[in-house]
Amino acid sequence: MNRSDMTPRIASARPDVTAALMARTGLDEAMLADLVHRFYGKVRGDAMLGPIFEARITDWGPHLERMVAFWSSVALMTGRYHGAPVPAHARLPVTWAHFDRWLMLFRETAQEVCPPEGARHVIQAAERIARSLHMAVEDAGRADGATTPVLR
């Protein structure tokens, strides 16, 4: 069997990279879809995060599809996501406490859904993403003339 026969049948801009990541982490598209759906189920029911999401998302189906594509791109390097998350998050009324709560729920869900190496992989990515988005929120606040820094 040649190498191309072992590449998983997944839509990817970089099938060899995706195959290697899947082999190393144990992640696949179905697992990422399960992760996203369970995670956002928790977010929607969360006292701190739920109201922020509910005020902005009226049709959860497309949002969840977009988030599955996002995590496919982040975790498996598929290139499926085409969007700009920073502008979408930069003006949200959130502090580091919101990102910290988001991370807690994400870590919990990843550990429930993913094998250990896969959970570590997506959690590391989520931590980087949270830091980046938090910096964007802080920068947007400064650009708006905020006089007090966003609390950490």
C-alpha cells in the first residue's frame, strides 16, 4: 500500500499534514464536531457566557457548522475555515474572566471527548486563541478611548 492510500478521506488543503495530525492526536472530523456541539451546549447553559452568546447568535446551526470548520482548520490544518474571528470578537463586552470561563468549559469538554493527546492539542490551541482574542478586546477598548484597562 502506498502512502496516498493511507491518507484519510477528509477535505483538507494539506492532506498529508492532516493525516499526520490525525494519527498523532487521535482527532478526526466527527470527534471535533462532537467537541464543538458539546462545548457550545455547555456555553449556552452557562450563567456567565450564555447571555453573551444568546444576544448575538439567533441561528445556532450555521454557527456550529462554522465552529466545526474552524476547529478542523485549527486542529487538523484542513483549511476549511474561511473567516476573521478577531473582528467578530474584538468589540464584545468581555473581560479575561469570560475568556477564563470559556477555557475552563473547553478544557473540560476536550478531556471528555478527545483522547489525551488530542485533548492536549486542542486545549493548547484554545489557550493561544483566548490570549489573542483577549488582546484584541483590550486593543479595541483602548482604541475606543477606554480609560480603565480590561480586568484580568
